[in-house]
Amino acid sequence: MIRSRFVSKRPEGQPTRGKTASNRLRRVDNFVLLYEPSLLSRTDGLFVDSLFVDLGYGFDARTTLESALRFRRANPSLKILGVEIDKERVDAALPYADDTTFFRLGDLICLWGQVKTCD
């Protein structure tokens, strides 16, 4: 486990330069739906509180929202989390949040729970 004194409380790295495009993750989403749908549809045991994470969704939340639309065909109650390093991008995505779709500021270390907050 990484000690918190060695971990920044702010996300580290640089925002991407804007490669976000509609259907950018369509092939990956469809691969999961075709070959491993149980990863999305199981709700037993360890899967009871599972969620899909779009780490570094980019300029806008479209990849997170598109994946949510596709994956919820297999599991309508699947929780979706979009994580982005740029606070302005997170703020812009928040109007799209609902009971099963969430957005937060962070990076991979924040996501692993090594740091309580990344703001």
C-alpha cells in the first residue's frame, strides 16, 4: 500500500489534447458485450456493487455516456463512473450525472482509494 504522504492529494498528469470523439470506444464496448457480458450483468457475490469506470474520459463526457447507454442493455442498474484529471471537464459533465452515472475528479491513484479526496 502506498503511504499517503508520498501521494499527491491532487490528480497528477496533464489533460489530454482532445481526442474525444463519438463512438471512440464503440468497438471495445461491443467486444465486452459480445464476449464477456457477464462482467456487466452479474449482480451476485463480488459483483453486487460493481461499476464500470471510464478513466480519463476526455474533453467531454461523451465516451462515459455512450458506454453507459450500451452497457445498460446488459444491466440497466449498472453504475458508471467517469474519472477525469481536469476539474473543468468534471464540472461540465456533472449535469449528466444521475442515480447511476457519476463523475469525479481524479487519477488512477485517487481511484484506487489511496487518497480520500482528489480536489
